[in-house]
Amino acid sequence: MNKIEKVIYDLVKSNPALKTFIRNSYQNFLDLLPPKKIKTSYPIINREGYFFGFHDHTPFSSNEKYLLAQKAPAGFFMPKTNDNLKNGFFSGDKYSEFNECTHTNTWNWHMGCKLQWIGDSNTFIFNDLYKDKGISRTFNIETRKEEIIECQLSSISNDGKYFVGYDFFTLEKFMPGYGYRRKNTNYSLNKESMEVYIYNLLKKTKKIIFSVNDLKDLHPEKSMIGAYHFVTHGLFSPCSKKFCFLHRWITNKKDIRQRKSRLIVCNIKGQILCILPTNGMFSHFCWRNKNQIVGFCNTKKFKSAYHLFTLNSNYKCNNIEKFTNLNADGHPYINKNGRFMATDSYPNARRMKSLYLYDFDKDLTSCLGEFYMPKEFQSKSVKDHWCVDLHPRLNKSGTKVCFDNAFNGVRSIATIDLE
């Protein structure tokens, strides 16, 4: 956004309804002169009718032979438990052939069904429904063997031994479009307490480590009084020994967008290691390595910006840096060795989304391209969340980036070979 747009955004960002109204009006005016659908110097391979979902996991298999994806149903609707989504993977030259494997009945447009590879294996895991209960299911692409696990996952550890999870049906009430919607979801907010658990895939055991009620009493803030609390965005660290998640609380029952957030770091035993020193807003994040977290958030020193948090040996945050060449919220993902970070932007006034690559070694940001998001893909309301974010994900070496898009008017998944 330009300087004038940034000033207006800062003035209205605390009022989500007004911010949305001004954004929509501004974009509708500029729609009279539609831009190009795509601006890039890189060759793009686009696979129309498929998507992956969120930015926090890579669809590339460990050997990089396969690319996980979900086949996108046509139309604009919010999926319920009677809506089926097909899962599989692309293989072959430049990931040209889709191999359909299985399906799920718990998914959303933003995160899909939390489709993820299990460690270095040829088995993937995803959320599903069984006997009207939320479960996760594994599928081996060689033997086609499936296994049911009687709880839902958010993030699996890199070593494939654990996953962190919580109830996505409850999450849907607090953050529509990020949880799973039953045929008749009741959106009346209540003080229902979500639980966070760790599942051990080797021992096949589930351990509840704390509830939202425990978090409310952990370094409480004034704005938490009378608020509606929930957890989301659980994510394991690269070392598989820690995970973090967002603790959020809604401060205005009449507008669930009026909420505050903080990021909490734990170990796999459930011990809370630290709460990052932020100031009421934490948006999107990823781990860089076992001791560093990148996130777009608000701090007293740097205000709203991309930050790099470094934890010391006692898991305390002893250093905070600001990214000076990334100035807007996006969805970050860092490759395995921690050198490259892919991220994106929200649609600008011309409905163009930018795709970026940041090089930590050179402190250099490159724009890989700009992509149009048609107006019909703009989410209709707070509860009708079907927009298409780029959500870029890198392979291990950082030589390929995969991202979702809709620049051709069809929900799609694309790859760019950066070499």
C-alpha cells in the first residue's frame, strides 16, 4: 500500500467493520479500470481446480517427488460436514499428474483439511469425520492403507512422532472459516473451553495439556475480563521439541473481528516456555529454526510490523528485530535451512496480491510476481470466508515455491521454479 493508504489503514484498523467498508468501496471504484491478471518474469505452472490451503506446512514431499493438493469443488459456498473434498498428490514431470487418494468431510477454504506429510515417509495425514466425530486419518500412497486417529490435528512434528491439536468444530464458532462447520452450526458465542492436546503417533496416546481456562489465568490482561477465549494456529518447531499457538480473545460479542492475540510457546510435555512480548495483535507467523520465530504483530517498540523473535537457552525472548523491507501483513513460510522466506500480501486497491521471497543472508526482498484476485473471490461476510490467499510454501532447498491463486477466475495451485 502507498503512504496515503497506510495512513488511512492505521486510522481505521481498530474498527474492522469501517475498515472493510472503506476497502470495498475503494476497490469497487478502481474496478472500473481492471488491471492485468498476472505480472511476473517467472514461468508459472498453474493447476486449475486444485488448492492446498494454509501457509504453515509444505505440500512438497521430503524427496520432492510429490505435491499434496485437494481438488476444489466449484462454486462459492461454506463447506459443511456433508460436503466432500478429494485429497491426493501431483506427481510426474513438473507435478503434472494428479493422483486421487481419498476424501474428507471436514475442511474449509482457508486451511483445507490440514493436509500434511508425516515426516520423511510416503504417508500423509489430514482431518476427517467418522461417526459424526472429528478425527484425523492417515493414508500411505504406496500401500493405500488408511488409519483412523480419534482426534483432530493442527500441526505434525517434523520427525513425524507427534501432533498438536484442538477441536476445530469449536474453533468455527469463534473464527468462522478456520474451523469445521457441521450441517447446523450454532454460532452463539459462549464460554466453552477449548483444550489443547498432544498426540503421540508411536504410542498412539493423547494427552490433554491445558485448556483455554488455564490460559486466561496466565499473565491475565484487563481486556480478557468477560471476553470469549479460544486457541488456533498450533505449529511445531523445526526441532520437533516445541510448538507455539495463538491464544485469542474476542472483546466484543457483536463483532467477532474485534479480538486480541498473543503467541505462546510450549514444549511437548505441555510446559509453557514463554509468551512473546507483543501488544495485543499477532497475525501470522512461522518458525525460522528451533530458537527463532517470524511473525507479523504489534510490539511497543516497532508497532505493527514483521518481527524476528530470538529465544535464549532459557526460552526467554532476548532479542527482537524488525524487518525493514517487508511492511505489510502476509503469510510467511521459511525453508528447511532457514535462509529463504516466502510471503505474500493482501489484495491492494487494484485487487492485486504480491508474492515475495526474502533472503536472510542478504537481507534482500524480491517480488516474484503480482496476481489478480477476482471480486467474486472476496469473502462475502464474516461467516462466509472463501477468499483465496496466496499462502506461499517452499520446498526444502528454497528452489521452488507453491502458492494458491484465482487469477484466471478458478481456484488453483501453482508452482514457480526459482532456479
